[in-house]
Amino acid sequence: MGSISRKDLKAALEVFAIFQWALSALLIVLFVIFFHLYLVVFTPYWQLTVLTIMWLIFDWKTPQRGGRRSKWVRGWRLWKQYRDYFPLKLVKTHDLSPRYNYIIASHPHGLLAHNCFCHFATEASGFSRIFPGITPYVLTLGAFFWVPILREYVMSSGACSVAQASMDYLLSGKGSGNAVVVVVGGLAECPYARPGFSTLVLKERKGFVRVALRHGVALVPTYSFGENEVYDQHIFTPGGWINRFQKWIQRLVHIYPCAFYGRGFTENSWGLLPYRKPVTTIVGEPLQIPKIENPSQDVVDEYHARYIKALRKLFEEYKVQYGFPETQELTII
């Protein structure tokens, strides 16, 4: 048997980092469900399940009040392997002052939002070094906080609920130097997460602008070049029965079931791991927003248009440098 080179070991660790991240949430959910079913049905220790439910009720609002981040979890060396798999890179264009709070808008979502997780939910990219004094809070679906163990794992990354109360607390009730990270397009952008596409679901997504106005915090546009390139996706015939089923599932659970694929555990194999393609996230210039406690729809529309203009400017400035042709345009739907 030949010896394993350091390069091969490094590659294997990177694949493991990606694989475990995609699978960990599912495994935790299954473990929690079957463990508590076992306790209730096959053992006399059903009281542990009752205590777990009581703890959830008691601790229910924690994800809306800053969560419970862990510097230790955010600093795991595992996340550096995750970063190096693609690789992922975070680029700063302007400083963010710790005297203020911010809303960082992340685009595009892609299929699994790899850039957002790595840059803002871990320290693999050195966020605290690049933006000293700024604490990022990734806002995610409230369903992640319904399951014991999983909610602690998610909160340890600094993630919080995307609920209105959570945003209000982070932007007004927790001092300064906070950056609320919102993936504005969300899962609605999954159908457009294909190589060569730069389509954002943003035209009617104005809630983050209204929140910025209510709190008077700057909006920071970011765009991740390459996020849509890491998976291929099969597109079914529009109006066909599979396409109708996808849309029905989306209406039912707000998740669009994409038929995506990438590479396998070896370089030239087929599978569900992302392709090894570089993804670079550009953090743009903060768009200053005035504080208006009850902004009218006209005011929201005005600053929403200003934000889109700033995002387009960011895209145009860096698109050629990071792999897009000069003719590529940012499509807003």
C-alpha cells in the first residue's frame, strides 16, 4: 500500500467538512426524534422527554434575543477545511465602524448558502479580523430552533431567528457593533441557483429596508461570485407534473425541491457534494439610512431602489474580475 500524501489527506478532510455540514442537521433531527420516542415507548424514563419540552418552553425566546454563540464552535479548524474546499474568500471594500449597527444583505442564496455560513457563522474567513468590533448574527428559519440539540448547535454559530422581534433586539437592544446578516432572496432563489445565472429575488423583498429605516442602520450589500456555480440543476418542463409538484411543495412548506447534483467523494464522480469552484464574497459600501420610526411605503420604495442601485454597482464593478463576462447583467425579479 502506498503512503497517503499530505495533499490527499487535506483533500479528504475538506470533503469530510462539506459532507458532515450538509448531513449534520438531518442526523441531529433523526437522533432527537427516535431517542425521545424510545424513551417514551420502551423505557420508564419518559420524564426526560417532559423535561426537554419544559426547557424548550422556558428557553423559547433565546433565539430572538441574541442566541448563545460559542467562540469555540465558531473557531473549529473543521470550518477552515470547509473554506478551503471551494475555496471561499471574503473581501472587504469599506470599513464598518463598531459604533454603529448594520444589516448585511447576502446575495445570492444559491442552493445551500455556503458563503453565508462560512463567512458569517464561523471564523474560517477571519470575519472578526477583517471587521474588528463587529459581531455578525446570521438570521435563519425559526424551525431550526424547534429541535433540542439542533437549536444549540445552530445558536452556537451566532445564528438567531429571522423573526421581527429578533431583528429589533439585535439592532436596538444589544448595544452597537452588531451586524444582522439576512439572505434576502431566501429559498425562493433556489430555482435560479445554476451556473451562469445571476438572478435575485429582490423586487418585492422590502422588509429588510423597512427594518433599516425603523432603526436607522446602514444597509451593507454583498454579492458572492461563484455561489451559483457550485451545483448543476435539472430543470423540469414548465407546467409539467413534476414542475407542478415542485411548486405545490414550495407553497406547502416554503421549500423548493430542486433536482440538483454535483460531484461525489472522488474528483470525477457524480454525487451531491458541491463542485470545487472558488466563491468570492464582496462586502460593499454601507448605504446610509435615516431613522424613520414609521416609514411610508413611498419612503421604503425609495430606499429599496437606492439599495438595488448600490448592489448593481457592486456587481458591475467586480463581475469580470471574478469570472463573469462583461455582458452579464444582474437580473432582479
